[in-house]
Amino acid sequence: MLNSLLTGIGKIISKSASLFNLGNGSTWPGHIALNINPQFIKQILSKSDIKIILVAGTNGKTTTSSLISNALKQNRKTIIRNKSGANLLNGIASTLISYSDGAGKIKKDFAIFEVDENTIPQILAQITPDYLLLLNLFRDQLDRYGEINTIAENWKSSLQRLTSSTTLILNADDPLIANLGQKLKAKIKYFSCNDLSIDNYKNPTNQASDSGYCPNCGEKLNYKRIIFSHLGDWLCPKCNLKKPKPDIDNFSFYPLSGVYNKYNTHAAVLTLKQNGLTDKKIEESFKTFKPAFGRQEEIFYKGKKIQVFLSKNPTSFNQSFQTIKDMKAVTILIILNDRIPDGRDISWIWDVDLKGIENFKNIYLSGDRVYDMALRLKYELGIKDYELKVKVNDELKKAIDDSVQTLNNKETLFILPTYSAMLDARKILTGKKIL
Amino acid sequence: MNKKPSTKNQELIIGWLYPELMSTYGDSGNIMVLLKRCQWRGINVKIINIDQKSKTQDLKSIDLLFAGGAQDKEQSIVIKYLKKHETEIRKLIEREVPALFVCGAPQLFGKYYEPSVGKRIEGLGIFDMTSIHPGPKKERLIGNIVADVNWQNLYPKNQELRTKSYMVGFENHGGRTCLGPTAVPFAKVLKGYGNNGEDKTEGVVYKNAIGTYFHGPLLSKNPEIADFLIAKALFIKYSKEIELKKLDNTLEQKARQMIARRLGIKL
């Protein structure tokens, strides 16, 4: 009874928020509902017959969720999802409010929720998922998240409550994630990446590596192969903990470029197969897949093609950068912000690998911390090349217009923005705000 | 007046202490800044990483010492290695070889550090200071910071070399440091927390060794500190005052101003 009232009120708030353009109406209703009834999420879900898929990890949540959602929809399943970025308890509660009927029930087949790293323990206290995907843990915003070891420890203790009704989908190549599968009652499936074209072993400095140490005994790990950062074929020389045998390490079709998206694809395929989809059905759905906003999304602006590669932390930046180098990028625009969703500390730009940036023709820079990025490039390129190639503009619209102007009709502008910078850039490029 | 000798054909050896264990965010940026600012002036640079396998002999030739931040878990491991080379490190510092210890590193060069969990770590005692982490529940000191560098202490004898500049950077630390009676602060906090969030002191200086809670690539925005370290290293190595070629710091100043403006400080 209480919950029907809360969903009713929530829907009204949500409507009026969007009607009067009060900004982020997507988390308010959930926030209020949880304040009045902390058990709100648990109670709504226990009434509904819905399969729940939770997706967590530093990088790849939105893309993996989109891949799964797209495939399920094409196979006539009904889905609810939280908005990307609304991935705390209040965002999930709000999603439940907007989809529940008068009796406080949700009549859909699947709920796919992206979950913030720090919110996993709270969420698992409320939700018993059918599938829990743990993609990876990279360094991201030390000022907000703290050390990745701490996150992994918190995850580990909250996973103890899961039973065999939950299937964990874990990254075998990430030692911290793989190790979470030990001694649990939940079912475990592992994904990996068997891309023989990549071997960073001989060039390990090419990495923003963060957890090359054994999650069990603390010894430095040996790698037979490194795919990127600390992901690869790992083995502890002391306690013999090693990469578990994967249930999937390749697939017939990849909808997005970049090896990081192979991991996302494998995680999605593994989840979809558990739900009875065949490889053929999955591949068909991938062929019509449109990337989520800012994740390799293509936008046409003033008749020129732009592709946006969200680059929100060292690993995500390195992967975006590697991918656009492979795509023979000539003109790039890097936008560095330091707002709360980006992380206020921008020191990480000194950890990224910019090798090969000297081969770009035009490098445009913008964002709240444009001069910090300019300094990073001055030291990378040297003064002469810096002056030749780098153009700094703290006004984003102007930076975008200038960089687009230099393109010929065949060229693409590649934008590498932090999170809030991606939202700003998208607003300029499409004229719409997303969140 | 004799013209001061140029920096051609000179070489500096930068010793980087335990880069694998002492690296949080962007610490390597400091090494890059030092390296490039030397190279742009024709000074050759060799960087040696001091790690678990290094012998005391390896430390002897170091002209400039650097250590980045370590997380609490790594602090207790690092101190064991540092203690092995304690005598040699102390000799370098006493010989006025310049050093920069950032973020959590200075805690290990003070008298002791009490982490939030685990045992008290006895430091090398080079700086007269003590550091205590008040526990995981107490809030960390995080944010942009602007401080007024105590240049008089860094260049006590040479009026000409004195420069006025504010330091701008980022801090993120749980530990609180209190300076002892003989310690000299590195800078005065204008905005931010500094050593303990209370007494406005930031960092510590002993001879030419600087300890600071500024973390990550602090030298990138504060080239005067980088140039101080380089100039001192050359002076100690070649026993003569060497004038560094001036480099253009316009971008650095703009990057600092962006933060200072936000914090309501005019540079």
C-alpha cells in the first residue's frame, strides 16, 4: 500500500520535474521513496516476476548493458534499465517507480541495472540478482572511490550472501575480479579475451597498470600475456593462483572497435547464452547495434563526421587512444574537465600513454582544465611540435567549430572527452541534453 | 663579472625511489618534467630506479632524489627497503643533494607515521615531524591547494635567485603531519589543507630536501620547484653556481591561474 503511494507520488515528481525542466528528475523520486521506505527496492522487486541483471565495473557498464538489452529486445523480451549515470540506489529506485503499475508491480521480463562500484554492497542487500556481471576494476577517481583493493574487498564480502540462484559473470583476465569467484555459493562463469594480435608483454610500460599483485598473497604476478593494463594471462609464482579457465574468449562478430569492447562483448554473450539465445541470434542483434551515447557514437555536425570516445580514466583513455590510432585518426579534440562526475583530480593525465601522438596532424584541446592538458602535451611532444600541432581553446563550442573546420569531407574528428565533457560536447553537437 | 658557465655537456643522475611501490596518481609526471627541463637546456639525464634489487652502491652517484606517494598498505613494505639504505640516503641529504618527496612519501622521512590500521611505522627521521592518520572514519583532506612557497629557506644565501611564486596543485591525504620545533615548513597554505588542515603549514624543508603533501605531477604546474631542484643538483655536483637557461612558463602560469581564480586567489 505504502509502495503504491510512493510510486504514485514518484511518478508525479518525475513528470513535473521534466515538465518544468527542473533538471535531473531521474533520481529524485527514488531518493524520496527510499527515505520514507528504505526497503522500497526489495519490496517492489519481490512482488514482480522479473529477471535481474546487474552490471558493475570501472569501465564498460553502459556498453555491456546496451549490448544485452539490444539483443533481448530483438528477441521480443521487455526490458527496464536505469539511465547511465543514475547508478546509485536512488537511480535504481527511480527506475522501478517509473515502470511499476498502480499495484506497485513491474510487468517486464528483464531489469538491467548499471551499478556504481561503491554501491554494490548496498544494492546486494536489497536485490538478489539472477546475473551479476563484474567487468573490471581500474584506477578511477582516487578522490571519490579510493583504492581498487578496497572496492574488491567490499565486493568480496557482499558476494557471500548470494546463493546458487545467482550466476556471477566474471572477468578471468582481471586478477582482482577473477579472485572474487573463490568459495562462493553462487554459480560462476568466466569470460576472457583470446586476441592473439595483442601482446603487450614486451612493452609493459605501455600501461596504466594498477593491480599486478596477487589478490590472494600479495606477490607480484607473472603474465604470460598482457592484453592491456593488468588484464591478461596471469599467474602467481608464490601461491599458484592463476587465471581461471574461461567459458568464452572469442566471438564471431564484434559490433564495436577496440579490444576493451571485446571484453564487453564476451560478457554480454555469456549472459545472453545463459538466457537461451543462440550465437546466431546474438550475432544478428549485434549487427544492428547502435553504440550508447559517447561510446564510439557517430554524430554528423556541419556536414562533417565526428566520433566520440568517452575517455574517463587512464585505462579508458589509453584504450580510446589506441583504438583511434588503429583507425588512422588525423585530427583529435581532447576535452578535460574536473567536475564531480569526472573526478576533481586530473593527475591521471600523466599516467596515460601518448606514444604516437606526434603522428597526428591537428590536436585540439578544451575543457575546464585545458591548460593542464596543454602542459601534458608540451612535455610529451616537446616545444617545437607542441607549437606546430596543438591548439588550445577554453571555449568548447569554438574548439569544436575550429577543429571541424580543418576536416576535409573524408576525415573524421575524434573527440576524447571526460564524462561531463562528453555531455557538454554532445549538447553542442546534437542540440540536446541527455541527463 | 665572469659569465656563469653553461650547462652543456653536464649530466645529472636522478634516483627514483621504489617507483612500483610508491606511485599513486601521475607521480611519474614529475620525472618527465625534470627530464625534459634538463634536456631542453642541453643537460644530459640518467634516471635510475631504486627498487628491491638495488644495492647501496647504486645510491652513491645520485644527484637528485625523488619519491612519489605510497598507499598505506605499501608504506610498511617500502620503509623496510628504505631502512636498508638509510645511511646512504642520509649522507645524500646531508651533502645537500636536492630531493623531492611528495604525497605520502614525506611521512616515511619524518620521525614516525601512524597509519589508520596497523602498527606505527618508524621513519628515517630526516624531517623533524610526526604524522598520524586519525582513522578511516575521519575525513580525508582532498582538493585543490594553493600555497605560498617559503623561497627564503630554499635560497638562503643567494638574493638573486629568490623568486616569488605560488604553488598550485592537488592534495589527497588521510594522514595529518605536525612539524617539530626544528622543522621548517616548505610553504604557507593560502587555500586548502596542507600538513594538518589547521596550522597553515605545508610540507617541510631540510637542507635541499623538500617534503610536500601536494600529490601527483606537482612539478608540471610549478616549474620553479623543478628548476630549483635542477639548479641545486648541478651546484652540488659541479661545485659552482650555474645559471639555468630560462624557459617559457606561460602555459604553467595559465594552468595555475585557472585554479587560483576558482579559489578566489589572485596570482
